[in-house]
Amino acid sequence: MRGLGRFYQLHVSCAGHADPTTGYFISIKHIDKAVAQHAVPYLDQLINTTAVTAAVPMGRLMATLIDRLGPPLDHTVAAVQLDLAPYYWLTIESNDMQHVTIHQHYEFSASHRLHVPAMGDDDNRSVFGKCNNPSGHGHNYQIKVAVRAPIDPRGHATPVERIDALIDEAVLQKLDHKHLNVDVPQFADLNPTVENIAQVIYGMIQPRIGELGVELRDVSVWETGKTVCVYSGDKT
């Protein structure tokens, strides 16, 4: 590509059993060929002929990708993921063609202190180390929210802008640039570990997500670039 372009990535997941002789379940070249012949031309046509991208029925698009890839891949396609931006993507599973899962990332900055009053100071320092600093310390937290959205009769799913607005009001405005232990009531008696933060954020979203006609699947919280906790309510 030269100059400016759009960001798209397509992930195709196939499921099956490996051949006992070759050890192969399916050839990667077979997948590549199917995508090149049956998925990419379809996406190219949509991109090149659609003046208003918001008008594209994304639910129908995702279902069509599985329908197009199914026959050339011997109906082994289990799921398809389409990345529309580095931190925003959609997935659809072959066993649930009436819904798509929307994944969107957010971020907030906050400080906290890991400390359990019932434990002695020495024990707290031993368990939490530098994170037990009495003045607290900060993180640039990353959040990923995954919601399961129905595909309506026109082929559309819930616009991500509606999800963004809800997350901003229900979560970000309450956590961003706050001291979690001091400013957020949910952590008054709860140690703000990344595990507890993920559960609290899930609890902030869950009571309101039904307003959008979608289902909250899980919440992921990154405390650092390599430390993440995923919480999915009582489903696991």
C-alpha cells in the first residue's frame, strides 16, 4: 500500500481433528486461498462502492463472510473476526449466526494502593511490595469490553458509538484521574487489584447494558502491557 489507507484485518478460525498421519487438520495455504478468493473480493467491493461506511450492515457482512468461506473450507469455519481498527473489532461464530460480538477498547488513568487493613504492615509489604506504597501509585489502564449484539432484520448490529457513550458515562467518568481507594465508593472496602477492578467495571456496565439491547460478555482490564484480567460475570 502507498499513501493513506484503511486498517482491516481478517482472522479465520477453523475447528476439526488433525489427520493421524500428517498431523495436519487443514493447510494454511488452503485457508489463505479461500480468503483471497471468497472474502477479500467481497470486502473490496463493499469498500470501493460504499460512500457512507456507517450504512454498511455489519451484522450481515459478518454472516456473509462465514457463508462465503464455509464451502471452500469444508464447513470447518468456527468463527471470523474482522478488525476495523487496532482496538475495535467484530466476531461472529458459526454456531450463532444471529449475533455478532463487538469488542471495543477504552483507557483511563488512575492511582491506587494495594493494602488489606486486616493484615499487618509487614505482611502487606511482603504481599504487595511497591504497590503497598502509602501514597499510592498510578497506572494507565486499558479496558476491552465485549458485548453480544443481535443482527436486526436489515443486517445491522448496535452502533459502537452507543456502546462508547454508555461506557463513558457508566465507567470512564467515574474512574478516570481518580484515586480508586479514596474516590470510588466500590473500593472503599475492596482492595483495587486488577482482578477486583475488572469485576467492579463489569458491575458498572451490567445493569445498564440492556438499554442497548445487547448482552455483556466480558470485561478485560490491563494494568500493565503484560498484566490483564478478564471477568465474565457468573458465566465461568
